[in-house]
Amino acid sequence: MFTSPPHSICILRLSAIGDVCNTIATVQAIQRQWPDTEITWITGNLEAKLLEAIDGVDVIVFDKKNGWREYPRLWQQLKGRSFDALLHMQSAFRASVATLGIKANYKLGFTTDRSQDFQTLFTDTKVDSPTSLHVADGMMAFAQHVGVTKHKLSWSLFYDKQHATWAEAHLVAKQNLLIVPGASKTYKNWHAQGYVDVINHARGAGWNVILAGSPAKVEIDLAEEIQRKLTEPCLNLVGQSSIMQMLALIDKVNMVIAPDTGPTHMANAMQTPVIGLYAHHNPARVGPYSYLNYVVSVYEEAIFSETGKNSQDLDWRTRVKDKNAMNRIPSSKVIERFNSVADNILNKK
């Protein structure tokens, strides 16, 4: 699309933390090739806090809590501005409405196989989907479409010394395992006993275990249930960290275990080995990009049980509807994967 560096690009990706994390790799690929291109990113409140971890981006917050009143506020902020391209990277109706007040020479969006909520009606240029199922590759396809050379996806996030100090204060000298047991959506969560089994095993292998997560009630309740089941409780930091403190903690520990939630992708971005636990969504599409081989997934068996079909015969984003699907994951599989990853970590020292 551009044979010379564009003057300005607008990124529209409002949520969620995991998807914003995946999108960072695309934005940084654009920055590496076109360092003088001005990049504006419209995103959500919490997501904007994560973007403090990158440089060179003008972040505009879209607060969905304000409802329809947020649109004129956003458009007022953009008044008088025009972009060479708008990369509309979120196929949700509320994001598409925002494009109506964004001036751009080109408005790029997904093709019909990856779009939803009528996104194709709000864009004039369709980005061909890559052969890869992963959403991160789907984001990178936008950069390639405007003229960025394809490279291996990489992330570069940083945090302040104060966040590093906070994280280090919670570590011990031995190997540290961070478990983020809960996601904001309850159906994505594994059961407390499974985590207890893994924690007991890890401690027996000499690892220090820390619990962390957001202040959402579902996450706090799950962490407290885990604590009650343990003979000796873990350090429980659930609900006690900012997103940048969480980023630092993820960077400082040796391994992370989490379900399909934002910190899983934050670990990927920080190159911290992460074991993702999946049942409802295909990890080939939404798993931690560089650690897909560490994933423990029962998605294929769960989706076949529900539909009688394998994932390749279903729509790209087909989700398992059984709210108890995560219970299909046996503790033994997670422990086995922990042992394997732990061996890899120790062998690299």
C-alpha cells in the first residue's frame, strides 16, 4: 500500500489485555521499519496502562463505561487529525462505530472469515487472513498489507525500577513459579484442586509458588479457595498489583501457569516460559504465541464431544460451550508439563 513511509497510522484495538499484547508485536514491527511514522493507538482504560510499557505511541483512551457518550468525546480529541491509514483490528461493533469519526485515507479491516459484527461495512480495505490461525499473525497481516516486511514476531516491553523493586521483594532465591489461576470469565478457569495438586508438586520439587491476578471477585474467590485447600498457603498477591507491577513480576519469575487470560500473553511478551491451560478456545488461535508447545489443552476433545467434528472442520473461532470443559484437564497432565518446562529452564542455566 505504501512504497514510502506513511506520515501517520492509527491503531484501533480497544481490548482485551491479551489481544493488545499480541498487537504490540505488530506495532513494533511498523516502528522498526518506519521509525518516523507517527502512531496513534486508541484503546481501553486498562489496556492503556499496559501500553506504558512501550515507546513511541500516542495513546488515546476510549472508556467504554461512558457508553455512547464516549464516541463524541473520542471524535473531539481527533478533530482536525487525519491518518494515512486506520488499522481497525477489532471486529466488535463498538469499535466499528468509533471509526465513523476517524479520518483516514484507508480504513483496513478483516476479511469476512475473521470479521464479525458487520465490521466489513466500516472498512474500505480488506486484509487477507494468513494461513496461520493465530490472532497475532492476523494482526501482523495488517502491517504487511501496508508495506512492512514480514519478520518473526517479537516484543519489547519495559517497566520502571520501582516496579522491578516491588516484584523482587516477593521472590525468593530458588526457582519461582507464578500461578495466575483465574480469568475474568469463570468458564475459562480450572478448578482449585487442580492448582493445589500442581502447587504441592512444585513445592516438592523445590519451587517457590506465588499466586497473582486482578481484583475481580471471581479471581479473588478462586485464589482463596486454593489457599484453603493448601496445608501451607502460598504468597497471595491476587488483586494487589497494578498491571505494570504484574508485568515486572511475570518478567522476574522463572515460569508462569495460567488459563486463557491476559497475563498468559504478557508472559509470552516478556519471554517467560508459560504453561497455558485451554479448553474453550483453540490455543492454536489464542494461545501464548511463542510457547504453544507448552500448552495443556483439551480443546480438541471437548469440541469433538460437543459437535462431532474436529476443529479444522469448524469455523475459525468456534468455542466450546460446556461451562465445565476445563474440568477435563487432569492434574497429571499439568504436572507432567511443569516437569518438562522446569527441566528446560534448568538445562539452559
